[in-house]
Amino acid sequence: MRNKIAIVVTLLFFATAAVAQIPTTGNVFLGYAYNRGSAGFTTSGNMNGWEGSLEGKIFPHIALVADYSDTTGTLSPSAHPMDIRFRVQSFLFGPRVYLSVGRFRPFAHVLIGASRMHQYGTYLGITHDTSYANAIGGGVDWRLIPHVALRVQGDALRTSFTSDHQNDFRFATGPVIRF
């Protein structure tokens, strides 16, 4: 009987400690994403899709962010008459600094992680590549009602697909649920 009580007390202690580690404030974002993509020096195009992020406050005015985006589109090489379909998925993590000013919350972040590219076309077949990625940017959250805001965000997304560097512009907008 003593062992069972000791196990229950230990589990309650660890459960309480685990709850204390959960951030007390944060937000969830899910919205539209636009990526002005490139693949080499002569290929560029527009990609549309979605982006989502989860943010948790760790210090006053500093949070950790996990960000995922998935965009698709057609890139048109200038040297070829055919279009190439692209899909880029980015998995990024990093710190975000922010400041609340009335109904507005401007922020800036540096995110690092990986991006996955899928390239396919009629004469091309399917090509996949994964590379290191980083995004430097920021935006602003505009509080509409308590716990709901509208986000506008822009990033410089850097990838290195097929041994070449891409410097893309990524834009996102949509609702933010704050908790």
C-alpha cells in the first residue's frame, strides 16, 4: 500500500511540475501564405498556400515560435517554353521579440529549420530536395476582440535547393487566436 501511495504522490508531483512548464500566454496562427519563389537565376514565380505557427511566451517580450508553411505554384524558366510546378514546405523554429502598443503588437523573429521542395513537370519527372532554411522578418498583430487578432507578416526566406541559394519573399496574413 505504501508503494502505491508513493507512486501516486510522485506522479502528482511530476504532473504539477510539467504544467508549470507550459507557457502562460501564447497564440496560434493559421492563414494565407504567398511566396515569391525562385529556383536558380532564371526561374521565378508566385506560390500560394498556407502558413501556421504556434507561439509560447518564455520571458517578457520574448517567445519561442514553431512555424510551418506549405505553398505551391508554377515557376516559368526563361530558357524553357514549359512551366515547372513547385511545392515548398518549410519547418522553422526560433525566437520572436514583440512589444504591445494598445491594440497592436509588432514583432520580429529569426527562424531556422529546413525546407522541402517538390518539383515536377511534363518533361521533368519529379524531383525532391531538402535544405537548410532560415527566415528573418516580422509583422504586426492587430487585436480585433479579446483573444482574436489579425496578423500581417513578411519574411526573407533563404533556402539552398539543388546546391543553389534562393532568397525568397514570404508573406502571410490571417487570424491569430491568443491564449
